Amino acid sequence: MKTKKTYVITGATSGIGYETLKEFSKENIVFAGYRNSNLLDKLTNLGENVIPFYIDMNDDNSIIEAGKFIASKTQHVDTMFNIAGCVVAGAMENLDVNKLRMQFNVNTFSHIEFTQQLLHANLLENSRIINISSMASFAVFPYVAPYCASKRALDILFNIMQVEYGDKIKVISIKPGVIATPLWDKSVEGNKDTLLNDKKYEKAYNYLRNNALSNGKNGLNVKEVIKVLKKADRAKHPKTSYTVGKDAFVASFFSKLPQALINKILRIGIKLKIYNN
């Protein structure tokens, strides 16, 4: 009989997190992180292999308690999927710095802190830590710089964790391009105040909002990400970084250009796509 593996997933109630949960809980035990208690039934309905746990990625105490809960239920986690995230949008000139702090808390610092909890509980020896980063980690896109920077910081900090900790953990970054998930609609709703109130950048924000809503419908199918997650989880010698989608590959190439050239291309793109329409 096949031995069940144990997984931990944050952001398990929607998008990439939920699809990951559905796939990996078919034959394995999965601790599924949720914040909205109204979605708890969505997790429990997937069967007895799913063990929900509460975690708010913007609350230190919640993260600590989540780590304690998992440590009380298992002695080992085979793979940890850090998936929970959000998008903060806005022009850097007027962006509320508190929103910038929140962006890094949710997308970066919380994952570091939660991983530390499981490492200190000795749950991640000879385990894999797979982070959902983004093609945004490769390059800074205008008006979503906080999101890009938080994903880049996630990659840098976890990469160094791998170097410092040694071979007893494997840290893997998954960098999807535009994926059709609820994240896009949530990003529009979550940034509504910024998008409506900054008149100087009104035309740019209208484009940003319409593009986000389109991405939520027309992006790459989330199952393409799941394929890569399964590959990274099963590979004997996984790569440190995987891209998903042609746009992510282009972003990777784009990031290798001189910064002055990147900035010039971005300014031309803004002018053509936003202010000349």
C-alpha cells in the first residue's frame, strides 16, 4: 500500500491554492490554510485527507498558532506550498506606505515566518518548500510595483534560506505568468479606493482594472501550474526555479536587459497602451 505523504498549503480556498489542494489531497494528507471561515466547508467537503487550519497572513499570532497546530498533528511535512498572496496596486508617487507594508507582510514576511515555525518544530527535515512566486519577480511592472517587489523579495530571502540551511531542505520557486484565477478580480476589489481616488493616474488605472478583469477570464488555465507543481514535488533533482507560460518566459528574458533599456521600453509601453488610446 502506498504511503501517504503530508503537505501544507496556504491560500487553500481559491485559485492555485484550491486546485493544488484538490490534486494533492486525492492520495495524501494535506493541511489546508484558510482565513475566511465561510469557506471552511469548501475544504472539509474534499474528504478526510484534508485538515483545515486557520491562518491570517497579516497576523503574527495567527501564523504562530498555525505552526503549533500543525506540529501537534504531525511529526513531518514532506512538502510545504506557500501560495497565499494578494496584489497592491498604485502609483509609487501616491501609494499609502501602510498598503506597501501590508503587501510585504502577506506575500513575503508571513511565508518566512510560517516556514520558520515549521523548521523550528523540526517538521521540514529533508522536505521541499515550494513557493508560488510570479513572473513579476523578474521585472517591475508599472502600477503594481509593490506586488513585483514582494515576489522578488520572496525569491531572494528563500534562496538564501536554502544556502544557509543546507541540503536538508529544497527551496523551489514557481513563477507563473498570467493565470485565470480569482486573484485578478480580488485585486480590483482590494485596490478600489486607490483606483478611484487618484485622479492624476486615472487613465492608467482604468487600463489596469480592465486588464486585470480580462486576465481573470483569459489567462492560462490553472491546471498548467498544477502540472509544474507536481513535477517540482516529484523530481529527484528539482530545479530551483520554474516558469509557467510563455509570458513568464518573456519576462525572464526581459529582466536580463540593461535597466536603462528596460525603463525605456516600459515608458514606451505605457504611452502606447494607455495614453495613446
